[in-house]
Amino acid sequence: MSYLSLRSLQAVALLLVGLGLPVLALEPQALIPWNANLNTGAGVSTVVVQARSDGANGLLLQGTVVLPAQQSEVVSMPAAGVVQAVLVAPMQTVRAGQPVVRIMSPQLVEWQREWLLAEAQARLAQSKSQRDEQMFAEGIVSEHRRNESRAQYEMAALAARERRQALRLAGFSEAALAQASSTSALSPQLTLVAPVGGMVLDISVTPGQRLEAGSPVALVGRAGRLAIELQASAQQARQLRVGDALAVEGCKLPARVAAISSQLSAATQSVQLRAALTGREDCLRINQFVQVRWQGAAGRAGEAATFNVPSAAVVQHGGQTYVFVRQPPGFRAVAVKTGPGGDQTPILSGLKAGDEVAVKGVVAIKGAWLGLGPEAAAGTGK
């Protein structure tokens, strides 16, 4: 072949390669013949890829530390009343059952009176039922009267239990109810206690304040794990999976992706994610702004490790992404799945640790792959 014909063939091949048009290409997995003598003319060089172990150059996400709703408990007013004293302060650690607020409510006196009255009626109905049971056994009264007395006692006992349960839900302890039952003493005062052990996150009342039933008094955060609410672009979210590890700035243990929203935010066009901390480190605070880094898909069952290669090593052909892996005596085009990147492109699948990837002279190798021929393709790298 003359020099002019060779240069014309090179120009046509380069034009087709640049336009992404097919030429006489080898099969994607076919070996591309290449020897060391061609490296100088084409300027080919390679690197050995290694798995990212520390999440370097991975996706960097930002978010806010939050307390999951299931990790908090509200102390609220059981009845309308007045706050007499606040017994704890915000950020104070409390144990379950520790007094938080003392209130005064005339409505509590009414509830106690109704309960004691129901208890007395239940005892009277029980006595009558027992007497009719005895008289029925002696044949003095009918079975109908015995059954009627028994039903009256059961209804009276049920009403008494209902009133007692209402007082228990209001915050009265068993000891306080036992004392009230024995002395018939009625008290308008009640001490509200922490339902769980943890930290007082908020006190929303002051002494002397009048509140309606159900009004929040304090918020207690249960001692446990925090969560991180994150924002990711739609492209980033497509790479993430529930269970993926996230390196958290300032923490030794990673977080794990717990949930990924199925919709975009209309305002920011971002996807909301939630990550849960895997340990109980004291490294984060509620409402703290943090940065986390995605550590890749290496931790997923059945998925390969994540690698970074120079973006110049990645080529497109036929709608598929490839890199050229050295396999003596040549290269092989390997289909890969990539993530977003700049100078470095994350390889999410297709490679394994130790693969030797071409990073320079890639155009010449692609030319040989598309049928230009090794010697002619090597000339294109000059």
C-alpha cells in the first residue's frame, strides 16, 4: 500500500471514529492485536486499577442530622390546668419516670371523685351479687335474679376499671391510686414524668401558664441512634441503593442509606435520602450540617468494587461505554458502567482489581479495534 493510500485510510478511519460511525469493527470481546513496538508510535500507556477503600473521589453529599420521630416522646397535659413548677431544663439527661413538670388541675379532682364513686358502686354490686348467689343456691331467689345481679356487678366493675385506667393514663401512679382509695383524699396536683430515658430536647411551658388538655409540655429524645437527611441529584440517586455505606465526616463508623425518595423536590429538583448511623458514637448533634461520602458499590452483595480511571481511558461505541484492558498479546475492549466524574471517571462495574487499563494512546487502540489495523492505527497516535 502506498504512503498516500495509507494516510487516506487513516484520515477516513479517524473521521469515522470521531463521528462515532461504525467501520469494520472487531467483536466487542475480541482481542485487539498489539505489541510493545506499537506503544512508542501510538504513545500508549496503562495503569493498574485498584479498588477504592476509603471512598476517595466518590460522591460527596450534604445533609442535616435529625432525630427520627420514633426516637422521641412528648410529655403532654392530661387535663386542662396550670403549670406549677418546671423540674428539668433543656439538654438535661433524664431517666424514665423522672419528674418533669408539676401541674394543678381541678379536672383531676373530678376524675378522682368519679373513680372512687365507681369503686364504691362496684363493691356494692359485688356484695349484692354474692348474696343473690347464696340465695339462689338455697332456692330462695330465681335464676333470673341471680343472673341480673351478676350482670350489674360486672358492669359496675367495668366502669370502675375504666375510671382507674383514665387516671393511670393521666399520670397517676399505682401508689397514688392506692393511697387515694384507702383515704378517699382528692388532690388537684399531679407530677408529669419522663416516659423514657434520654435527653430533654425542649421545654415549652413556664410556671403559671394555663394549658388545655393535650398541650405539649416537654420533648424527650430517647437515647439511641440519630439519622441524616441528605439531598442528591437525580443522577447521583440512580447510583445509590438502600444499604450503601456512607463515610460520615467526624465519625469512625459509617452510616447506611436507609431510604431513598421516589420523587424529586419541585423546588430543588433533588432527591431526598435518609441515612442511619450504624453505631452509637457521640460524634454528631441534632440539626448539625454534615458531609458524607458514598463509598461505592463494593459493599453490595454480588457487585464488583468501584474504581476510578482517567476520563481519557473511557470510549463510546454503539451506545456502550468501553475501556481497553491489556491482555497479552494485545488489548480487549471491556464494557463498563460508569458514574459521573470530572478528570476521573468512576467505574461501577466491568473491571476487577489488578486490571491494566490503557489511559493514553486510546484513540490508536480504538482505531485498531474498528478495523484500521495495528500499524496504521499506531501512526494515528503521533
